[in-house]
Amino acid sequence: MKCPHCGKQIADSSQFCEYCGNAVKNGDGNARTIWMMIVVLVLLVNAIVGVVLYKVLSKDPNPDPNLPRDTVYVERVVEKTSETQPIETKKSTSFNMTGTAAGYPCTIQFDFQTGQGRFTQNLENGRKVHRDLRMNSYENDWLVLDAYAGGNRVSRFRGTLDPQFNTYSGTITNNQGDAINFSVSQ
């Protein structure tokens, strides 16, 4: 390369001109600067994506902060029905069933018109578990209910509900993926 100060030919790896003594920039400095800029840009993009994912995934399932902690935010899900059976026929029906969940007595009360219900389980030593229920979906006799405690979804009921609303049975899965069987009837 040529020295930018005196114009004489010098070695490409030189940092100083051997003729005039002035400092010269070699090509490696520019390449290093470009690589540093690329690394900083990649880290910045990763940080932005991380923040966005955190905001999206940590969204509160109960979006109304004015509701009391035990109130369930109901998001209605429209069921698919045939034209010969209007949606209001099943939506106006409610049930109150008793049975067992994980070997303990329980009760499920549910109203299709409001899409809400209540699960109560009697444990040993007189302890009781209460959960607010809201309908997630209902299609082809499969009823999915989300259970809430303190405004947070804690488990999901998945099971079959017979057309006459006499029995409902399936599994209850908590947020960690643990599942237990339940069965209730009128």
C-alpha cells in the first residue's frame, strides 16, 4: 500500500510509514470495526426480540384490573351447531353434577347461558378446594372448561358431556401438565 502522507510504497501490514514516520491505517482496522458493528447489531436485535416475547407470553389472563380477584373474565366461545339445532337450545341448559376427582368427592355446577360455573372438591380433614370455571369450548359433546383461582388459570377440564347433560368425565390438567381423572353425574 502507499503511505497517505508521503506517497511512498510501504508494506501492507505497516502501522507507521518507514519513510515519513506518520501513522497509517491498515485494512484490518476497518474489517474489525465492521465485525464489531455486526456483533453489536445482532445483540441489540436479540434483546428487542426477547423483550417482545416476554411481554406477549406474560400477559395477564384476566385483563380487567378492576374486577375482584375471585371474578372470572368470561370470553364467550361460539360453538358449532347444525342448522336444525339452534345454539340457544344447549346454551340455556345448566347442570349440577357430583362425583369424584382423584378419588375425592367433588361437585361441578355449570351454566351454558353465562359460560361460567363452579368446581368444589372435598379433601381430607374438612378442607375444600373451590375453582371458578369458564367455558373454553364446546363442540361434538367435548366440553373444555378453564378453572381459575385468584384470577389466574390453574387447570383445564377436558371431557365428554353426554347430550342429555347427565354425565361429564375426562381429565383435569394443571399448568405443569399433571393430569387426574374426574367423573361427575346428575
